[in-house]
Amino acid sequence: MKVLKSVAEVRQWRKAHHEVAFVPTMGNLHAGHLSLVAEAKRHCENVIVSIFVNPLQFGEGEDLDSYPRTIEADMEKLEAAGVSALFLPTEEILYGEDAPFLVVPPKSLIGELCGRDRPGHFEGVATVVTKFFNIVTPTYACFGKKDYQQLKVIEALVAALNFDIKIIPVDIEREESGLALSSRNGYLSDEERQQATKISEVLKVLRENLLALDLASRPENYHAYENEARTILEREGFVVDYLSIREQKTLQLATQKDQHLVVLVAAKCGKTRLLDNIEINY
């Protein structure tokens, strides 16, 4: 595995390969990240991974300084997974000394859900991903469905800015308990980790209930279902930032006629903010 630390080195490596698949990460790699790598390798022999804790997507008071950094262990995992190259940029390499230009997604995609609770977050995500796409020029890029709103922002970004890149969504990797894998799970105590499994349980029950509805029995909106699921999580001790049923592509509130739904949830378990979701296709 080649370790690349400059834009010039990445571009030189890229010239040697007809097709490449790209997996951007912030490090502290777990099985969820490695499932992205495995999916990338199914599409292309040459896989490049980046590790960069992007300060632009962290808000004031968030865990930028404490975000786990485990570069040596990460490199061992990527080597074992057969990754071809690792890009390790610094903040100076990506953004320089001046304030960075920002890529601003439309409000229709980022005005609600995590975009409401984390102002500036998706501008930071869109900016760093745009820079990576311009540096790496990948044929394919893999993103996990756990960060569902992020995935939809990136799909829209590729379409809007005419990137010739195929975005590959990858299903959520879960523990046996159902808990969605996340680097921030490391913040959970043993008791909180047990509590956190309730999120996926509630999502599964909600999915079953919604799939049981035929078109005639579906409501005009899903507020009653959202409120019931939110109440269950609050009784389990969560502080629920949002629990919302949306149309998959647009992330607008789901209506009776929508055939492809996603239930999105962000909830605090102790001090740890957890994301999860489940898709529903009629």
C-alpha cells in the first residue's frame, strides 16, 4: 500500500491506473469502513482511501479535538484489506492558510435533520468531498448509508457539479445487537451501549408497521407514527434530536403517494449523538 501525502503524489499515482475506487474516511476505522473498502474492491482493483479529520464539518463545542485518531492501527487494517493507496493530507495541504472556499448545498437538502442541528456541517462535508474528487478523480466512490443525509448531499453534488463519478451507496454495518457501527460508539459506556440497541429495535418495528399498510390505508402524512416512535425512545432515556419519515431521494417529508421511504433518527445516548435509519420500499 502506497502512502501519499501530497496532491502531486496522488495525481502521479492516479495517472498509472485506468479506474480507481475511492473511500474517504476520518479514520478510527471499524468494520463499517472496511465494508466500504470491500464494496470498492468489488468494483475496481485499485482502491484509494483517505484519512482526514475535517475541521470544516465540526461545529463549535463538537468533538474535533477529542475525535479518536488511530492512524497506525488504521494503516494495518487497510493493508490487510488490500487497499492500493492511502492519502494522508494535512489541513494545510487541503485548505492552505487562507479561509477556504465553501461548497454550499441547497437548503432543500440541508435545512433540516442534521443540517438544522449542526449548522455548517454539510458545507464542510461538501467542500472537502469536492476537493477530494478533484484531487483523486475516482471512477467510483463509496459512501455508507448510515450517514444518509450526507449520502444524498453527495449524490446531489455529483449531479450538480457534473463529476464523472459513480457513487456507490453501502448498507449499514451493524453489531449483532443491531447497533449501527460508528466511531463515536467508543464514547458509550457498557450500559449506554446496551441502551443504544433500542434505536434499531424501534426502527425495525416501525418499518414492519408501515409495510403492513396498503396504499388505501396509508395516512396523508406520518406524524402520528413519528411521534409514537419518538415517545418510545424518550421513555428509554434518549434525547431525540429528530425522528422523521422522509422520501428517500429528496429527503422531503413523506406523503401517502411516496413509494420509497426512509426513517431517519438522531438521538443522544448519554452524551453521545447516534445516527441510524431504515429504508422502506413499497
